[in-house]
Amino acid sequence: PPFYISFRERYTAFLHEQFWKQTVYEKVHAASLEIFDFYSTRPDLFALPDYVYVKQIFANIDGLRYGKDSLKFRKQGLDELNRAAKNLIFDIRRKIDSGLQFDEAAKSYSMDQATGHTGGHLGWIPKGQYLHPFDSVAFGLRNNEISQPSKDKDGWHILHVERRVEEGVQPYDSMWYRVA
């Protein structure tokens, strides 16, 4: 089975490459100025919404109750757990202010099962994908800025916006164009 899966993936990639080669690359010829003119005159095709590349550190009641220190927190009430989660997230923020790298803090302390082990990377998110206040905090930060702890219905978050892309058509020489 592993050989079959590997073969199927390589064969599928080969078929995609051949398709693009035969149907697009060999038939479409355009000068650089034509591409630039098309890009400039069709903002409806190339405009992007606001995007941010976000990492997060997350703490919540369930993370305390069922995490590695669960014996300490299992018998506590909701108010005590809320206070403990708040204290933990503010302690993490103080450690970051003292020089701890965000990725390391996320790997060590984040209770998000999906992103904690990767340094908290959520990736590129468009505006409106998450609920308030997560969304408003993320889009209120500048490049390479770390938020103060904020609470939403899920728990406490510290967000780090590595990079943001403003709404609209991006400059022709932008990273998005080079990737495309």
C-alpha cells in the first residue's frame, strides 16, 4: 500500500504537469507588457481581501482541566479555572516580553491541539473568517506585532501577526505576483 500511494501521487503530479504543459504553456504566449496591462486593467480579477499571517498561543478551561496538569485543576470550579487560564496567558505574555520567542512559547504553553506543536501557526487568514474579538485583534495589528491577551468564547489568545496584506490590488512586483 505505501508503494501504491507513492506511485499514485507521483503519477497524478506527472499528469497535472503534462496537462498544463500541453494545454497552456505551449499555446499561450504573452509579452511582459501585455501581462502588466491585463493586471492593471482587471482589478476585479486580482484584488484581494485583507489577509494576515497569524500565529497564536491559546489557553482555556478545557486545556487546564484535561491537560498535563489536569490533577491540579480537575476539581476546581469555573471561576477558578477562568482565573487560572487568565493568569497563565498573562504569564506567557510577560515571558515573551522578557525575550522568549513566540514560536517557543506556543510550543511550550499553547493548549491548541492543532497548532501548538507547530509554533502556533494558523497561516494566512482573510478578514471575517474568525469571530469578534479574534478577528478585530488580528486585523488591528501591524506586521510582526504581538497582541496583548484577549478573551473570546473559546478562551484566551495571544496573537502574532507576522505579515499582512492590505485589501485591494497588490503592487505588480509584490510577493503575491512572484508566487503566482
